[in-house]
Amino acid sequence: VQLQASGGGLVQAGGSLRLSCVMSKTIFGGNLMGWYRQSPGKQREMVAIIIGGGVTNYGDFVKGRFTISRDIAKNTVYLQMNSLQPDDTGVYYCLSRRAVDYWGQGTQVTVSS
């Protein structure tokens, strides 16, 4: 497995989760790394990405609640999610973009009201 995502779970509205994506050495550090999500009945959408030198970008719905970071020594990308809401429910996928896109297997996040 080249990308292993973890950290999802069931949390109440207002709670927090921290997602982790451990990548193989050859995958980590792509032109773009980040997190996407797919909610029931919706298309996959960008949650947070980190580009090249460390510039970050977030989906409009994040509104300052999430933070993406990376640990180069551990080949890992994180997504700290605070103030979670039921609309944040979905499967969260990590991505590393090199010549091709490499996707993790997804981790389920469920936020109850």
C-alpha cells in the first residue's frame, strides 16, 4: 500500500478528528498532496492541499476549521479537523500527485448532530 489513511471515526458535532496519511517514500512529496472527500450523493471535492514548497489551499467550506500539515521525516500528511459538522460526513481520501495521481483507500468520517 503506497498511501495509508487513518484517523476517521464517529464524532459529535463540534468535535475534532485528526487524519493521517502515511505515504511510501517514492510517493511522498509530490507536486501536490492533500485531502479530498466524498459525501453521500455528492462528487468528490477538495478539502485541503499542500503544494510544493508548502503553500496550502482549502475548500471554501472549511472556513478556518481544518489545518493541513506534513511531516517530512515521517512521510505523512495530516488533516486536523475542528468544529466538525454533520455536513463534514464522508469518506476522506489522501492524494499525492506526481506524474499520476496516487490515492489512499479512504477513511470514513461521520459527524452526528
